[in-house]
Amino acid sequence: MTNKQRYTEWAAAQEYLPLTMQPWWMEAVCAGKEWDVLLAENDQGEIMGAMPYLIRKRLWMRYIVMPQQTQIGGIWVASQYTEDQWQVAEICRMLAEQLDSLHLAYYYQQYAPKSLCVEPMQALGFKARERITYRINDLSDLNALIGRFSKNKKRQLQKALSLHADYSMSPEDFYRFHTTCMAEQRKAITYSREFFLVLERKLHRLNQCAIIAIKDADNHTHAAAFLAWDNKLMYYLIPCYSLEFKNSGAGALLVLESIKLAREKQVHFDFEGSMVRSIANHYKQFGSEPYKYYSIEKYYHPIFRLALFFNHLRNLRYRIS
């Protein structure tokens, strides 16, 4: 069996594996690209930990980065080994050795909040950078939760009293609406129509996604979000807002309706974080709690720093133009 096949069997047997590390998720977000998985095994050949990864190529350089719309990846350790820090460190060592054998120029993945693998990877020469996501864990009392919203968000909800939530927006219409929203900001959408339709189809078949649109009485869409969930968390995966209706309160209502759906599904709510100050401040105002997670990276070839630098400049010029 290939590593992918073994990983698929192992993933199905896990008590919990994050949505974005599921084999079918990787198949969807890496469609048309190359992905694989590294496995750490014990002496009996049992999988102790795994690292699914997307590998890309530029010129002669091979590198690992996060797939689109994928917040969490990296190493996942089987639950029976998480209590033994020595075992966790050994799993990280085994996977780091396998990374070395891939002859990479660069490695970058984002590990789950509270991952036990961050410190062992740092000890192995990888660099860790702190990131923040925002979560709401207690959805049991909706009125109490709304009471923790900021005054600003409560005012926005008052403005949105004439609006309503609609669950009938098609994936095609959602993509068109998001494209329009980005064009209003003079920006280009960052994922393709084909990418989104493949991802939505996979999640829809498993009943693990929804599209919520906020509309007015004339059926104009003010805001919309694509949500996905596993058996623990709902992710505010792709929200979008029309600048034409920026003062309607639709953004606050969209979050509230998304939280209501998470409550109905009996899972926690994850805003999917942001290192952008304005977006982070928006999420904080809904009574969410900050959760640290870490990106883990390593440069295997110094020239790749230069490639990333020029890519950053190109993106910067595009944003300014």
C-alpha cells in the first residue's frame, strides 16, 4: 500500500483528526497538484504520527507550503502517544529525517493549536512563528453570548433587523458574489472557480458545509460565508461582504447566523484567525478567545529566501497598482 492509502485507513481510525488534515480534504485542495504524506512508525509498523503535505516546484526547487484555504496541517500524533513527550519528540525526529530526504529548498506548515510538536521541531532546527486564531467554545447560552458582543456589533445587529439569512445560495452564485466583492475593493479573488466547486462538492457530500447569505427584502445579497466543519469545530472559511452595503450591519448578522449554525451542529466556532489587525479586531468583538498556533518553517536552500522576497515584491506591486 502507498503512504496515502495507509494514511486514509489510519485517519479513519482516529478519534479526531482536523478537517484540513483529512485525506479527502487534501485530495480536494490539492487537485491538479502533487500531495503525499510522511509516516512515523513504531517497530511493529504501526503509524504513530503523520504529516500530509503539498509539494510544489519552482525552477529546480521543490518546496512544501500550505494548500489554499487550509489553515492547519503539519504533524498529527496518534492519541495514544500524546502523553509521552519523548515519543512525540521521536515522531518529530523521524518525520524531520524524511523531510531531509525529499531534498527540499523550503518547508512551511501551520500546526494545530496546542500542538505538542512545536518545541521538538524547534529543537531540530525549524523556526516557529506565533499566529492567532479566534474561537468561541461555549455556545450553550446564545443570549449570554450576544451579551458579550461589543457595543459596536450590537449596534450593527440593530441596523440589520430588516435583513434575513438565506441558505439557498448556490456554489456558483457564491463564487460570483465573492468575485464581485473583491472587484469592489480592486482586488482579485485568490482561488479559482474550479477549486471552490471541487472543495464544496466534497464537503457537501459529507454534509459538512453550508453557504449562508444575508439578503434584504429585495433579494440583494449584502454578505455571504462558506462554512465547513468537522466533529469538533466549525470554520468561518470564506466570508465576503459587499462594499455597496457596508453600513447595513450584514457582517455582524452573518457572524451571528454562522454561530447559530455551529450551535445547532453542537461544535465550537473558529473564525479561522487573521494576522491582519482590522480583521482580528472584528473577530474579537464577538466575544471570541484568542488561540495561539504556530507556523513551522525551514530554509534548506538559501536562494529560496530570494525567491520569496521577489514574490513578496511582485504581490506588493500588484496591490498598489
